[in-house]
Amino acid sequence: MMDQYQNNGRCCDKCPPGSKVESDCTESTATQCTACNNGEYQATWNQEKACHVHHYCDHNAGLIVKTKGSSTADAVCDCEAGRHCSSEECATCVKNTPCAPGYGVIQEATQSSDTKCQPCPTGTFSDISSSVKPCHNFTRCENLGMVEKESGTSSSDVICETRKHIAIIVSAIVISGLVLVALLIIILRYRSWVKKKMQLQFPPHEQKAMMPEEIGPEEFELPHPAPVQETLSGQQPVVQEEGKDSRMPLQEIE
């Protein structure tokens, strides 16, 4: 049977995972098992007299613990970030190879393989040494409203410069705006200064007295018309203003 083993012609029971054989079975006793010590494990039913020691993840070798060991499973090690296994056994880890300037990453390193690099194709560049960065496209100066000053290479981006007439217009607008803001600030400060000066020189009741009072329409008086007298002239009344001679020419009386 799979869960038994032969010992001196007898079939003895194996010990379960996480334990080891303390003593084999006899005619009168069954197999005696005992648990594995800390840092040890047995993954299967077994007839072993000793447990296996957990794998040690040596930090100095670039290893870290991926899965902590138990009484029934071994510890699992992994390479720390930026490293990969130096062999199939992965007893040690080595640093990932960075791609030099002018080269870009086409495949990042894994736990079992190193970085894969390629020269930057036309129209792309890489100006740093990196194990994770691919090549980047050249900057398009026209998209920034600029013109190309210097062409790019596999290890450097293009250099853009501002169009001169645009720079002049922008500068003029900025300067004009600053001048207007400065004038506005000066005017506001001057008005504030005048107001404060008035408040210091004249008490509030004098300031009110200095202001002309509003005159309502009922306070206006129209001049009275001069009194007139009526005088008959050929049966027709004639208006005679006060203070003037009321005599009429003789020709008109006759």
C-alpha cells in the first residue's frame, strides 16, 4: 500500500506530512511518528527518520522569501526587484542588465531571464541607461507651436525653439498687461490716499457740510409776471405793462 512501508518483513504505517518516523512498528506496536521541528518540513506520507530543512533565502545573494515555509512545505525564494536568477537552480541572483543610451527595452527581465534591448529605430531615442524604459518618439515641435532647431539622434531628442514673431507678440501682450495693471494699482492707491487725507483733515460733520445739499422741486420759485393793465383802444383792450406810459397816440384816440 502507498501509505505503508516494509520493515523487517512487517508492513508499517508511514507518517503523515509534517511529521517523521520516531520508531518503526513492531509485532505489538504501530509506527511512532513525531512532528517536524521549526524550520523543517515533510511534504508527503513518509518513512523518514528526519525532516527536510527549509530552503534559506540568502539576502546577500539577492534572494528574498516569496512564500514562508511550513511543516508540510518548503520555503520559496525569489529574486529581489532589479535582479534575476543566475541559473536554473536560482541559488543566487544577479542584477538586470540596463540598456545603454541609444537602446531601448523590448522585454523587461523576469525571475529567470535578463533584460532584452534593441537599438532605437529611426524617429525614436533613449538618452538614459535603463532596464525598464523603451525608446521614445522624437518631440514634434510643430505640436508645441515651435520650430526644430536641432535634429534628434538615437540618444537625444530634437531641440525646439520658439518662433521669433510669436515671441515678440507674446512679449508685447505681457508687457501691456503689466503696464495696465500697474496703472490701475496707482489709480486705486491715489484715490485711497485722497480719501484718507480728507478723513484726517475734516471731521465727518464738516465733510457733510462741504457737500451741496439737494434742492427739491418744491423749493424752486418761478418769477412773478409783471402786473398789466388793460386800456381800450378803439373798443379793443390793450395790455399795458406796469410802469409804462398808458397814454396812446392822438391819432389812435381820434
